[in-house]
Amino acid sequence: MRSSIKNVMAAINYIEDHLSKKLDLEIVAAAVHYSKYHLHRMFTNTVGLTLHDYVQRRKLTEAAKLLIFSEKPIIEIAALAGYESQQAFTPVFKAMYKQTPNQFRESDKFYPLQLRFILKSNPTLTNMNTIDFTPNISYASNADIPLWMDLVRLVIDGFPCLVEHEYIGQLKQCIAEQRALIMKDEDTAVGVLVFCKETGSIDFLGVHPQYRRKGVTKAFLNKLMTECLPGETLSITTYREGDKADTGYRDEYRQLGFAESELLVEFGYPTQKFLLHPQIKEEVADRRNCTD
């Protein structure tokens, strides 16, 4: 496990040091002296994205940054992102950012699609496949904000248009009102959740990539349904169907029993609400308990 994480970290380091150059699985595998097959499997299992997707999303994020914070021509930015022409770059950028490069530049508002993955080199909880993580979840305090924000930056892919300084101000209020939950593995936040007591909405839910397949999201839902919002219908918003920017959030919520609801637009971004009714929560919990 530790050797796999170290190999993935080496691959990420190489990618980050060569973002303006050509990058693919073969190039990165050769650079870290590992086979393409094993690197692909390790990378995907560790971070939940293929190496190709991670590279593309990081390059597009850097391209978006240049569109806002530089005066470089779009054709030059396209080349730095690995595209031979502006015509090839534009549809890929729009699929992720919902605006053409020109429109994004004119908006003058940058937000990252994907930030650099920072992995925990020695995770302890990921070795426990059958543990119920619910007792590990507690109400967050202001002292947890630095760890919380480290995780937010890691899972920024799930929250388009998030503005960090505004988010921190809202987070402090949620902590004061005991609406912010956190789960930690030693000095690392591996799960965070903000909820609304009045509406039953999950306003923010982020899980560390190394823990997404370990039942952490389910544990947070258990915490809500048994202690924080018993008997309430829960709601959460996520990407619309077919959104290229989605890295698996819709499928995860479906598997946990959420049902599709109305289409929304939040901060100018197209989203969809999902609902989890009390009886569905019980059925999912019973079904999962039978398979654990």
C-alpha cells in the first residue's frame, strides 16, 4: 500500500513539474520507472481518476488561470495545454468550464477545475475495510479550519466556482452553529460535511480521494440520519447528467440511495438536486449491512 502511494506521488510530482509539456501514461511511467499497466492501476485506485484525466484537468486549470491572469493569446494558451489549435482546445475547455475560452476570459473570474493532489503517505484508516467510520465523525472547531481547507483544495473538482475566502467566512459561521462535521486520520481531514438544520440540505460534502471507496460518505449520512437530522429528507446538489467535469459524484450518490430531483443553476453553473428520503435511507442501510 505504502509503495503504491509513493509511486503515485512520484508520478504526480513529475506531472506537476512538466505541466507545460507533453504528458501521457507512457511518458510518466518511463519517468518514474514503472510499467504503464501498474501505474495506471495504482493511480486510478489511489486518486479515483485515471492519469490521463488528472493531466487533462490540471492542464485545463492552468489554462484557465492564464486566461484570467495573463494576456497571452488563446492560441498560445491552447498550445501550452497540449492542443494543436484553438479550434481543438475550445470544445474541450467548454465541456469542463461551461464557457468558451473567450467567454471565460471576459468573465474575469477564475476557479480551478483540479488542483494538485496531495496524498497522505501513511494513511491508517484506509487499511480497515469493514470499520464503521461514524464514531470517528465529530463537530468541527475553528482549530480544524486549516485541515478542512486542505481537503477542500483536494476535492475542488466537486465544487465548481468555489471562492475560497468567501467559503472560509461561511464555514466559520457553520462551525459556530454546529452544522459542520469532520472526520480525521491523525493530522489529515479525510471527510467534511456542512448541513442545514432547517432544510435538510447537505451544503458541502468532501471526502479525501484515498478514502472515497472506504465508506466515508456512508458514515456521514449515518451521522446525519441518526443524530443530526433524524427522520428528515436529505438533499444535495451535484453535476447534471453527462457533465464532463463530473468525476463520479452522481454515480456515488445514486448508489447511496439518492434520487434525481429538479435541475438548478448555482453560481451560474448547471447542477441537479438529489434527494434521499428517510425510508430509502433505511433500505440502503439494511441492504449494505447485509453485504458488509
